Amino acid sequence: MKLRAQSLLNTTATISREYSLSEHIVLYSGDCIDLLKSIPDDSIQLIVTSPPYNIGKEYEKKLDLAVYLQEQAQVIAECARVLSPRGSICWQVGNYVQKGAIVPLDAVLYPVFSNLSLKMRNRIIWHFEHGLHCSRRFSGRYETIVWYTKTDDYVFNLDPVRTPQKYPGKKHFKGPNAGQYSCNPLGKNPGDLWVIPNVKSNHVEKTEHPCQFPVELIERLVLSLTNEGDWVLDPFLGTGTTSIAAIRHGRRGAGAEIVQKYLDIARERIHQELDGTLRTRPMGRPVYDPVEARSKLTFAPWKEDPKQTALFERSPECTEAEDEDC
């Protein structure tokens, strides 16, 4: 896939500052609304982004929730205009925190998408295991990707994103196919709960951006919702992850960013991707398990309470004779 992407871009491996249908990579320095206004109707196959969550990060000014939703609605309306009839919008969001209470942004944004006649196809839960620890509520360890389409005739390629079967040797036990293997040999549907590590501390993709998402998260969306040569747009590009995922698989990438240092990082990372030197976590790699790896950090240095320790013990492995849901 990567070699095919590079061959597509070899003759025009420059990064344009302005959008044009003849370009392959666009990095727009400025407000995404200005970029969107330069894009023709119905021309983008996939719009995927992680907009500011309005929680006071260094790249955003915390707004009243109503004002924030109004600004998001303006961007989403422009996205709907430029979206191809067979295209998809994937809006990846978390929770807005107001005086200690959380507001799920995907829920409050639903009317915005619905009023534009966009149809939700999935509410994908992205689960990860690292982040800030809360003291007065359970720590947040997921974010949501809401997937909308413009029409019922949308691109959806399942085969490129299938994951390994849990029981590849399972067979039909009755009916006309009894005795035959019941699983798809290409793998199974990954479902709507995606366990992918977030970009923290020693992650190979870490830059100075505080809320960077992993390339493999976007790769799954690019492969399933676009075809080669299609345009993939990120209105809030950050450090270029969306464009990297698009370029890697032979698509065209465009995005806008208002913070110059993030735009500079995005440009450098895209050049590294084109050169084949960008380091990323491979798609499909199992999540690291420190217990199975017998990391010395998993052994408690303090005297353990037997009752508490029992809560953390893992169940013994199931045997083939036991129930498959063990």
C-alpha cells in the first residue's frame, strides 16, 4: 500500500498551500472555514477530524458551550456542502467538562448533523488505557467517533480493515453447511469498539501536540470509507495525522491548521511519510500487555492486601471443553 501511495505522489510530491482539485497534498495555514470555502461542492470523499473539545487546551480558548456549538455548526455545515454524495464525515470527540459535570459532545452535536440531513451509521467507541487520573469520578478512557453519510449509497470497504478471527477453526454444527468453516478467511468485522493506544509519553508518534491521535485510528477510516485517489479532508489538522493516513494509502490529503508550530510539525511528518522514514505504530499490532511481558513494573513494591489482590487476579485459561464465553 505504501509503495503505491508513493508512486501516486512521485510526480507531484509538493505540499500546496491552497486547495485545487489538481493537487495531492494541501496544508492550509489559517481558519478551516476559509479553506472550506475554496473547495467545490460534493468534492471530498471523507472528512475526518478531532476538533477542539472546548476544555481549555493551549490551542483553544474555552467558550460558553452554546457559542462553541454555534461555531462547530458553521464548520459542519460547510463540511456537508463539500462532501461527496457517496462520502462520509467522521467527527471524533470527547466530553466537555463544565463545573465538574461532563457533557458528551457527540450527543449535543447530533442535532447539528441531523438538521443537515446527514445520517449516522455508527457511533464508534475508541478505547485507550492511558490519560489523566480523576479523583472525583472514574477516569475517562474513551472517546467517540460519530460516522455520518450524506446518502444511503456510500462507500464502505470492509475487507481492508477486517481483524483476525477469534475462532478461525470454528465450523457450522448443523444445517446445509455443517462441518464447513463458518468464519470469513479474511477476518471479522472490527465492530464499533476500537482498542487502539492513544499517543502518550513514549508512543513512537508523540510530538509536542497535547491531543494527537494515532495514525492507525485514521487508517482504518481511510481504508474503509474511501477508494484510491479520493480526497480526505481534516478541518482541524493538528500535526497532520489525517493527511499521513491518506497519503500512505494512495489518497489525497488536505487540512487546515491555525497554530504555526503544529503546521510546521505536520509538514515535516508528511515529508517523512513521503520519504518512507516516518515512524508509526503498525496497524493491527496487539496492545502491549505488561503482565504477559512480565515487566518488572507490574510487581508491587508494597505489602499487598490479599483481599484486594484477589480482585485483580486473572481467571485461569479456558479449556476447549469449557464454554467459549468463559
